[in-house]
Amino acid sequence: MPKTQIKCVLFDYGNVISLHQTLDAKRKQAALACLELSRFRKLWSQYRPSYDQGVIDGREYWSHILRHGRMDSEDARLDELIQADIESWRPVNEWVLEWAQTLRDSGMQTGILSNMPPELVVDTRTMPWIERFQPLFFSAEIKANKPYEPIYRHVIDHLDCAAAETVFIDDREDNCRGARRSGLKVIHHRDRESTMTEVAEKFGLPD
């Protein structure tokens, strides 16, 4: 059976283009919030969907967390937490950037589809490597999060090709399921070797 012709590859940002947040980065943020790491992780995840969706901004997000640490939401501390969060997501997988360029050189589109809060979107758009990715779909701008249908519908409506001609690469199974239900081709990213093997076998993409 001939492989589907792929015209666009969409990458998740966190843990696909970017490296995983380090434990030191999480500890730094937890210390700034005066919370134990385990408690901090739960609160970080609890309020993150609203932040990623752009329903609240960074100061409101971190104010929610600081209240649990019995800390005043001083502007300086809020700004420090916002900046620490941004910096924790800046390190990237160089092999992904190189592969994206290879795909573009072969004539394919390479874009980003990511749950990302407003301040991180602003920072990401300034990165020197961002020119390798277009179109850009960020949850805070769309006002919808993965893994829910509205964000995938928005993406499909704004692509220059069909959903069946688009591969989406994400590290979370729930996001992959949502994309698959919407008609996108999907690769569940776990590591470089398995991802590159799967895209070659399923879609014949260059490496």
C-alpha cells in the first residue's frame, strides 16, 4: 500500500522541540513559591490549563500558586517566577531543529502546535530558530487547549493542506488521541530513535 503523501509536519513544543524541564528548574520555582516540590508540582499542573489557554496571565497564574505558599503576590516575585518558567523551557532539542530544516528543504511545511501560555508565546516568537516553523498554533492565542477538539479544528481550518496530509508529533498520549480523532496523522513521541523510525516506516519522511 502506498504511503500517504505528507505535506506538513506539526511539532509540539514542550518535550518535543524543547528539552524536558530539569529538576533544578522545578526546584528553583518551588523555592520562589515557598512550597515543597511535590506540592508545587500539583499546583503547577492544577492551574496550568487556564494559563495555557490564555484565560489568565502569568501574574494571575503565579498568584494562585503563591497563595498556597502563604506568600504575598509581590510584583517582583511574580516577575521572577514568570521569567524562571520561561527560561526553563528555552533549551531545545537540536536534532529536532535540524530535522525540521531538512523537512523544509524537501518542500514540506513544518509548524508548531502547542499548549503555551501568553508570556512564553511572546518569548518563543523571538527565538532565532522560529523561522524554521510556520504556521504557528499556540493555545493562548487560539483560546483552546489540547487535547480538546476545538484547537484541532482551528488548526485544520487554517492549514494549507488536508488533515490527512499532516503529521502531528506530540509526547502526550491524550493529545495524540485528540489529534487522531480530528483526522490528523499522529506520532507519539517518546525518544529520537522511535520517532524517526516511525515517521520513516509510516510516512517515508526524510531524516
